[in-house]
Amino acid sequence: MIISIDVRPETNPNLDMNDVICVELLKTSAGLGFSLDGGKASIAGDRPLLVKRIFKGGAAEQAGNIESGDEILAVSGKSLLGLMHYDAWNIIKSVPEGPVQLLVRKHRTSVTSESQAAFIWLQEAEGCPA
């Protein structure tokens, strides 16, 4: 299957394709095994659609290459860019069971890395030995 999103700078200047991967999940009656957060006009404003949670034993956990904080750009060739949470959720729910291709932008830093960096910075700022 070919996933097509218009990535030309002149048509979508804000789309950064760094860290983008294609992931195949096996959708079951339980879904794809993750929940979403964000979307256009979300409570926090216009936000990217991010993986909020990975469900234990679900398709995303079994695949092993999707994490909380990853941005979902497209599902089975349908772009989710600029969609409201509800509309993106409906597209994901409408995909039939079986192999599903996701276009995913990996999050750049994990919470652990950010926490470690902050801890090291605090130690250095306070003159503590590392």
C-alpha cells in the first residue's frame, strides 16, 4: 500500500519529515492498541495528534515500534494532519481488521531523557558532583 501525503514545502511548509517511519500494525477487534491525544481545536488548542497511551497486549505494543508521544500523520493512506481528534478517531476506527500502515513521526526526546538532562543541569547549577 502507498501512503500519500503532500509533503512539498510550497503546499505544506510546516510539515517536517524528520524521524518519520512507516509502521505496520495488525488491527484486531480490540483496535490498534493505542489512544490519541490532541488534534485541531483540542482543549489545549491546535495540537498534533499524538499517541497518548499504549495498551498492554495490543497491536501497538506487540509491534514494539510505537511509543507514547509519537505523532500519527496518516492511517492506511489517509492523512490525519489538521483533523480534529474526533474525526481522526473515526478514521482509525473505520479501518478494517488486518494489516494497517501508519505514518508516524517519532518523538524526538523521551520523558526519561528530558528528566535526566534536567537533573544533570540542576546538579551542575548547584555545584553538586555528578
